[in-house]
Amino acid sequence: MNVRSLTRGLCSAAAATTLTLASATIATAETVTVTDIAGRVVELERNPSKVVIGEGRMIYSLALLDQENPFERVVGWKDDMINFDPDAYHAYLDVFPEIADLPSFGSPYSDEWNLEAVISLGTEVVIMNLGNLLRAQESGIIEKLDEAGVATLFVDFRQDPTQNTIPSLQLLGRVLDRREEADAFADFYQEQMKGIYSRVQGIADEDRPVVFIERAAGYDPTKCCNTFGGANLGRLVDLAGGQNWGTLKTPGYSTAVSLEAIFTDDPDVIIGTGANWSEASPATTAVLFGYDADEATVQDRLANLAAREGWPELSAVKNGRFHSVYHQFYNSPYHFVAMQAFAKWLHPELFEDVDPTATMQELHDKFLPIDYSGVFWGTLGSGS
């Protein structure tokens, strides 16, 4: 019984009894002890109703679990989806207009984060990214939340996505009481990934093209370039039957590189990443992939990137192996779609029957509360 719904005519004894029962319910709330992706043992309430996510793009993952409404338990977030993936934000906003009023607390690892507001909302758990574990430790935010009775949980869809995506989702499924949904997506994910693994095993090293990934190509048109090492999308290139240029150059997650190095090595394949960054960076020349993207604009943007000084002389541009892909695949459980696109680009005959578009459609039909639309990858001159 909700105390606020009691009529004024109820006696004080009845009200006191109601409060006692409510207190007993809180005291016996079921807890669960888990080990998060950072290796921390965390005890928290099972099936929390008030969650703050340290990054807005975690909705990509929560949507697979709380499929009816991924925002139903989210009481606050960071505004990175609004700024860096506005197409996705608007797609969710159309279905869940209440998120327009969802509080944004900024980064939980900086002074801008409003800890008092987070606590005042009755937040039960804050979900954070593994890549920011050190920053969270140094800022003391974990201890401050713990002192306030708020649990913290680390997941990872970015640092080592091929290893940590399924454990992260199963961890969330256990905590959020969405284990069946987590298992269903895990089966789908494994099916898509293994369909590629099984074919690339027999590809000889000499038949694996060298691939340069230009990370956030054109985000800042005055700067070039950054790439992934043997992690994230770089790892996907290696697993899809290529040799990631960055893997050969650095042991790190990502690195800045010079144009001279790219022009000297002249990689066989170039894959840029892009998204609708027009709000965050109005001058961007990136390919504006997302739910509102269209093929004509994708081709125009690809052509502009390929026409930068010196780039038309690269083999990848001359040979029609100049591609681009949705940047946000790097931070979501949906990266197997990017991996399928990579596999088709690198070994078109071997993966002739693989259809990333059909996979993306199936992903939305089976697991997501928003419809599939837009464009998420492309090849210069192909219109697809």
C-alpha cells in the first residue's frame, strides 16, 4: 500500500501499520552479489528501479534487456548520445518522448558531476565504463557513492568488446532481472560472430589484406589521423580476415599517425568511421551515418574524404576499396554487424552470402524498440 494514497479518514494506527510493513519490505529487499567486468565484487539490490548510466550510449545495451522501454529505470545519464549520435537519440525520443526531461549529469569522473542530485533521486546503482576505471578510482567517486549507499557497476563494450560484450550483458541481465533477454541476445551474437570465425580460419596470412582504419575520419577536417591498434574495430579487422595496419604499428588501444606513414605503406583497404557529428562539430566533413542518413549524402561525404590531398593516389581509393562505417559500432553490442561488413569488403567471394543489412534488420526486429532506418556503412562509388 502506498502511504500517499491513504485517505484522510484512516486512523493513525492504520497508517503506522502501513509504514511498518513498508519498512519490512525494504529491509528484506533481495540483493545479489556479482563480480563486475573490472573484477570488483559488488553487492546491490536485484532488479533496481533507479539507475544512472555514466554514458548515454549505454542505452544501446540496455535496450536489449529492457526491450519495452530501455529508459524505464534510468533516472539520469550523460548527454553524449544527444551530442554524438543525435540520430539514435531522436529515434528513441520519437518512441519515448519523456526522455527529453531526463536529467544529464555530465561525466561521473569530473567535477561537473552533481553527486548530490544523483543521490537525491534515490539512485540504487550507477553503471560505468571499464575504460574509465582509473579515472573513477582517482576521483574517489566510487567511495563517495558507496558511502551514500549507491552501488557502482563496471561494464565494457569498448575496451575489449569481443571478449567483454557478452559477459557485460549477462552481468546486467542478472542484476536487472533480465537474464532471459541477455541469453537470447547472446545466442544471436554468437551465431553472427561464429559465422565469420569459421570461414576466416583457413585464410593464409598472405591473403589477408592490410587495412587502415581512420578513426573518426573528418570529425575535425583540419586534423588527420588516428587509428585503432589491435583492439576494438582493429580487432574486428583481424578477426574478419584482414591485417589491421594499427595492430602492426602499436600495442596500444589507439594511436595518432602521420599522413606520411599511411602514404608510404599504401594499405590495401581503407575504412573510415563516421557518425552524425554535425551538432557536436558543425564543420565536420565526416560521413554522417545513422538512422537519418541517406545514400546520396554518404557518397558525397566519402568522395570528399577520398579527394583530400594525396589520398587519390592511394591503392585503396584507386581500386574501389575505400569504405566507411558507423563509428558508434565501436561502443555497442552491435559490432558484429560492422564485422560482417568488414568480412564482405575484405573477402567478397568468401562472404558473398552474408548480408549485414538483413542482420541489422533482424537485430531491430528481435531485440530493439526502435525501427531500423538510415545508412550505417558504405563504399565509395557503390551506393551501398
